[in-house]
Amino acid sequence: MSLTSRLLIASVVPAMLVADVACAGLTYSNDQRFVRAQTSLGGNQIKLPLPLLAPFSQTAIADSAALSGTCHGEASQNSTLSASGIAASGSGTPTAGVTEGSALVFGATGSSVFKVSFTSDTDGILDVQGQFAGSGQGNFSTAFVLELSAESMPLFSSTTGGSFDVSSLIFAGVTYTLEVSATGSAFAFFIINPVAASANASFTFTATPRAATCAGDLNADGFVDDVDFTIFAAAYNLLDCADPVMTPGCPADLNADGVVDDIDFTLFAPAYDALLCE
């Protein structure tokens, strides 16, 4: 019998299985946060949180100059980690300028990188909300990274600027890594007239754990719909939660017995039928 046929039959199961209402708490490890400023003339400064996992509020600055121009790299970050979530902001703000004829290229870069691993003490949902912003003048570029991975498997990833609001299921005992970064670069070289360049790349975000809404909402959007059905079907076809291709945490294993089988299907079906998590 096909999975679609099983869904139609199992939809008569009377009640939606409601997930544990306990709120998740986070424990952190593998702190890879840093800010770094560099220039094309050899300037370089990098700063790390000391001690690791402590509140991080630092600015890195690198200045270089020659007779024909200057370059200034700068990056900063303010970030805190707690059991109840993450709050962070960071920026890279380099500048460069050329005042007279020269074969030199004056360039600078500022990078602010937030990257930390964590585990949750309960199953739940992680909401990540924030914004990337980028601007500049002259020859400049901005780059952004937003990624959440579980045991090295990406759950969501983006390199697009602007606002973001994403949610993901998280499971007790699984190690997750969240990376948010912004890098600005500016370059100046003399052509006919003196030139200047600058860039401003920044991020601000919060990451907050909360209780799961309902079983079957496998993408944590408050609904059990066709998107969840696609995720469940893939897991159902794999069966074994130990399969290396299975999503970490095996979210489709609704009765937590190590396999995604007909029992999980009878739990998923009424949630799919109800659609809205309540």
C-alpha cells in the first residue's frame, strides 16, 4: 500500500499527538567567534573571546599607509550566549584611499564571524531572527553567511542580505552549529584623480529556543502540511534512524523507537489532517 493511501486510511485516528511543552535550554561548545581586520599592505589584527563562551565585545583595527594612500580595516562584535538563547551584532567597516599616482592597490577588509556549537536539553524549536545590511562607496563588496547545521549536515543556509526569520526543530543530544557573519571589503587605486572607497557590512540577530508546537510539524512552521509530508515520506522510505542519510535527530520518528514506520505514520496522519498546530 502506498504512503498516500495509508495517509487517507490513518486520517481517522482521532487525536493529534502534542509534543512536550517544556522549553529547551542551550549548552554551548566549540566557540569559533572572532573579528578580524586586514589591509593589503600587511596590516592584520584578530580578536577572540577570552575566555571562550564568555560575552564577546571587541573591535579589531588594522591601519596601513604609504606616501600615495591609506587603508583602514575594522571589525567589531557584541555577542552573548545563555541557556535561554543568543543575542549578537557585528560589523565590518573598512576604508581605503589613494591621493596620488601609484602602482599600489590600497585595500582593507573587516570580518565579524559568529560561529558556536550547542546542544539542547530538550526537543524543541530554535527561532533565528535578524538582519544583514550592506552599503558602501567606490570599489567595495559585502558578503554574508547564515547557516545552521546539525552534526555537519546543513539545515538551512543563505548568503543573501536583508532580513531573515527562520525556525528549525532541535533535538536533545544532537550538536548544532550556528554561523552568522558579515564581511566588508574596500579597494582604491589611482587612475586619474584621487579616489576613496568604503564598505559597511553588518548583522544583528537573536536565536531563541522554545517548546515544540506539535508532532508532525517537521519544519517548525506551525502547520502540518505538504512540506512536512514530503519530509516524512523521505524518512519513512529510509526507515532506520541510524541511516547516515536520515536528518539528524530523526524528527519523523514520532514515537522515538529508532525507526520511522507505520506507527509513526498513524501519529503523523491526524496531525496532517488537522493542519494547524494548536
